[in-house]
Amino acid sequence: MRKIKVGLIGGGFIGRIHAEALRRLGYVEVLALAEVNQELAEERAEELSIPNAYGDYRDLLKNREIESVHVLTPNKCHFSMSKECVEAGKNVVCEKPVAMNSNESSELLKLAREKGVVHCLCHNMRYYPLVKQAREMVKGGEIGNIRLIHGHYLQDWLFLETDYNWRLEAAVGGKSRAVADIGTHWLDMVQHVSGQKVVSVYADLTTFIPVRKKPLKELETYTVQELKPGDYENVKIDTEDHGTVLLKFSGGAKGVLLACQVCAGRKNMIDFEINGSKRTLAWNGEHPNHMWIGERGKVNGEFIKNPAIMAPDAAKYAGAPCGLGEGYLDTFKSIFSDVYEWMREGKKMDEEEVNFPTFLTGHQELSIVDAVLRSHDTGTWVDVEY
Ligand code: NAI
Ligand code: SOE
């Protein structure tokens, strides 16, 4: 069986998750890892049992055995690294966001189309089995015409002024944080489920903690460290902790997203509710194998993930029978199974045909984020320029 050889750039929080998920496919070999320097590359490659370690990702791109590369570094690196991957003729899976703004993403999309490589933006959260089921129920008309789409993505890992990460710095993570870093997961998910695009936004962004204590030593995502006065410096924060975004959708639905990274007790609470002219669907990522069905004139229901009663195009993403929980880590195996099946069949890249998010998805998402920033600055509704 031909194994597809893959290289990873960045072996931090998400790098580990990608390595494990890729290996679960069975026909993919994680051949190489690149990190900021040779020492760290060897340390992480050892930890992840990856045979080749590179202290410079450009050397990884010279490895002719490697067909596909995953870009898993801080956001500021995504555009240039993905561009170099495409120019080297490599297929690319880039973590979100695909670039720092929609100018970069449109240039990258154009180049990827010219080179004909397979390109994917890793929006894994749309791959929860019941999120796919919700999509099939909407497509099947079971919800009726969609009236409202609303929800949250709430976290607390940045709750304290001593919590620090590169995402807090606009120069590394991008001008928007709460909306771009986590809000985009929600936006991708509800557009995927509803089949409707965001066409206009009205946004209010807040930085509740204007000055934070930056550790002098870089910390990996979600790492908490007790600091002594000499271990950090005070830094003025130029990205938002919170975003409330009113939304208008292409099919006439209205909506609201509340994204915030400083909500005590909320770890990674992503949820949505879709109110249609027939019934309501509500789903919460912290209880991903249950979905609430709201009815008028009869008892409400609870859909427990069960591939035996799910729509075929949703059931195929449920790897375990009814009641056996599936979660965040499984969504990566599911998105990679779609991407690598396409690669394995050697099919020509076609954004309309593929069933996974692409650089086009990434460009559309950054177009929304750019509109959110403009709306916050002007205090007006802003139409999204796709
Ligand atoms: P992290 O800080 O834990 O890891 C980033 C890694 O990249 C570090 O090991 C760092 O040394 C390495 N790196 C930095 N510059 C590099 C370079 N020039 N060459 C090679 N390696 C380099 O960050 P984390 O949390 O893993 O985030 C990485 C990306 O993944 C971000 O874009 C984030 O938005 C995305 N992400 C997506 C998630 C999802 O659910 N889809 C979850 C978490 C992160
Ligand atoms: C940090 O907010 C983070 O790691 C995001 O970057 C991810 O995209 C999200 O899945 C989990 O939280």
C-alpha cells in the first residue's frame, strides 16, 4: 500500500495533535518535522517518533519524498510558509487562519490555484458527527427556513493578566484575536451547517485586560506558569479579549456570535442554536455527542450521536457506535480522511468538488474578520467583501 509522506512545520500544541491524527489514517507516514532550530526539532521529533528533524522548514521542503506539508506555526508564518510550500509543489494543510488578512489570503489562493496543488484550511470543528448531522437536517428541510443563528465560543485560558501567549500580539497572531482565533471556528461551523454565507456584520470588540505580564520565556499554548516579578515584563495588549458580532446571512437568516477568551469556568465552550420555521437545533462542543431538538406542539427531543440513525453523509464521520463518545481529537482524523482520500485518488484539486475546507474557505473567513475590524472601528454595519 503506497504511503503518502507528510512533513509538519511546527511541533507545538497542535503539531502533536496533527501527527497523531494523521497516523490514525493508516496510509500516511509522518516523515519529517521542522522547528525553529535543530535542537528543538530533534527533541520534538524524538518525542513524536518522527524520523527526520529539520531546524529550518526550507530544508524540509527540499525533501522530494514529502508530498504534503502541514503548516502548524503561529499565524504570522502561515502566509509565507504556505506560499513556499505551494511554490515547491507540495500539497498543503494550513492551520487557521490561513493568513493575517484577506489581501494575503487572496494572493495565496491565486497561487495555489495556478500550481494545482491540494490545499486545505484545517477547520476541524465542522467534523463533529452531530454537526454534520445538523447540516444534513438543514439540507433535508427538517428545520424549515432558517430565521436565527446564534451562539458562543467562550474560553478562560487568558483570564488572568499573567496568562500570556503569542496570540495576544497583533504582529504575531493578527489584528483580531478572540474573533479570528476562536470566532472563526464558530463562523465556519454555522455557515457549513446552514449553507448560508455571512454577508454583513456589526461588531463590538473589547480588551478587558489592557496590560499583561509577558513571561520572558515563550510558553506553549495553554501552558500556565507561576511567575516571580523578574520573570516577566508588562506589555500593552493590542488585540481583543471579547467580540460580539451581529450577523446577516445570505439566505436571510439573522445571527449573533459572542466570542471571548476571559470567561472564568468556560474552557472551550463552542455552541450554536439554529431556529428554523419548523424546529430548532442546539449543539454544544463540550457535550458533542448530544444535540437538542426544539419542537412546537410536541415534546422536545435529544439526538444522541448514533450512526445507525444518522444521515449517511453524517454517519460516515462517526467512527464509533451509538453512545460511545467522540470528540475534538477525532475531528482531525475525519478532516484528514477527506483530504488524504482526495490526494490518494490523485484527483485534480477542485474547490467546488472537494468536501473539505480549502484556502478559499480561509480567504472568505478572513474577509469576514476584516469586515468585523472595520465595523468595530467605524461603529457601523459593514458588508463583507469576498
Ligand atoms: P504553539 O505555540 O503551541 O506551537 C507553535 C510551534 O511552532 C512552536 O513549537 C514553535 O516553536 C513553532 N515555530 C514557530 N516558528 C517556527 C518556524 N519558523 N519554523 C518551524 N517551527 C516554528 O501554537 P499552537 O497552539 O500549536 O498553534 C499553532 C497554529 O495552530 C495556530 O495558527 C493556531 O491558530 C492553530 N490551532 C488550531 C487549532 C484547531 O483546533 N484547529 C487548535 C490550536 C491551534
Ligand atoms: C486557543 O484559543 C485555541 O488553541 C485556538 O487557537 C484553537 O483554534 C481552538 O481550537 C482551541 O483554542
